[in-house]
Amino acid sequence: MTRALSAAPERAPASAARALATQIAALDWASIAAQLDAYGCATTGPLLTSQQCVGLAETYASDTLFRSRVVMARHGFGRGEYKYFAYPLPELVAAPNSCSRSSGRACNRAPKSCRSRRARA
């Protein structure tokens, strides 16, 4: 059963977003960088709870929460679609990308080697 969603994005508790940001910061970034270099991909293990995943998935039914929708077949990329969240982003999506609420600056938590590789690209 699909439940109706309001136009305003449902916010995750700030403590859940802080916990996620802390969990991401604590990842073994050296190992992740080594896996990326060796295999072209890396895994982190679970970062969201099942309930958080379900909550984010349920937002997909509400077009008002998204700024654009891409239908892959229209661009020759097979079947399916994806959407880009509108701003403000849901807290669980925004929190890992933000250093602090006071500074409001974006934070790059990737290892130094990845940042320098991106700068050369």
C-alpha cells in the first residue's frame, strides 16, 4: 500500500544524520582508496538502517520532492528511470556532505589521494 506523501520532505532526526556522518567519517578511507585503485570499485558495508532505506524509497512516489526525472530509454541507456532530489535535500542525503551546520561549507571526506586525483582529471 502506498501512503500519501506531503510536499515537504520528511526530515530524519538530526541525531540519525549526525550518526551517519560520523559513521562515514570513520570508514577506512585508505582501504577504500586501495580497492578503488585495484578494482575500480569499493564497498562500505551497510550505512543506513532498513527503516531509513524504506523511508527514502517511499519518497520516490512524490514528484514534488524531486527537481528532475530521467527516463533512461529516452537517452538510449536501457530501461528504468532515476530522479534528482530537489533542495533542500533530505537530511540523510545532505548530512554526509556537510562539515558543520555552523559553517555551511561542503566537506570532502574522501582520502587525500582521491582528492588530488580528481584535481588532475
